[in-house]
Amino acid sequence: MMQAEHCPVCTGKGVIELTDSQCPFCNGTGERTKAAESYIKVHICQCIFLDRKNCPICGKKCHHNTPNRPKVLIAPM
């Protein structure tokens, strides 16, 4: 599949790796849809599910827009 034709949410795999479930935007086909494009443009940063540094949805550095930005990690005592 060409880069421009794959689903931007599941990267054309048809499966959301973070949850190991079928991609709801392309219904598991891996094809690009307008719903997936719209979601990528306005999604909330999901870095809390991984390393709190990079968003697993878009791969970009944490982009929280809330006052509780997890930019500083505090180790447990």
C-alpha cells in the first residue's frame, strides 16, 4: 500500500497495536478514511499509556493542552 493510501491511525495494519484490537477507523482494512484523517488532526495526546514523552497515536513529542501536562516524571519513593 502506498503511504498516502493507508490509515493514519493504525498505519495501514488494520490493528491498533496499543490495544491489540481492530482499528475502528478503517474497520481493519488499513485503508485511509476521512474519519481517521479528522481524528489525527484533533486527537488528544495519549502519551500517558506509554512513556509520557511521545504520543503513540501520531508519534510526535507529547502535545498535551491541559494544565496537568506530564512533562516532568516523578519516580516513586
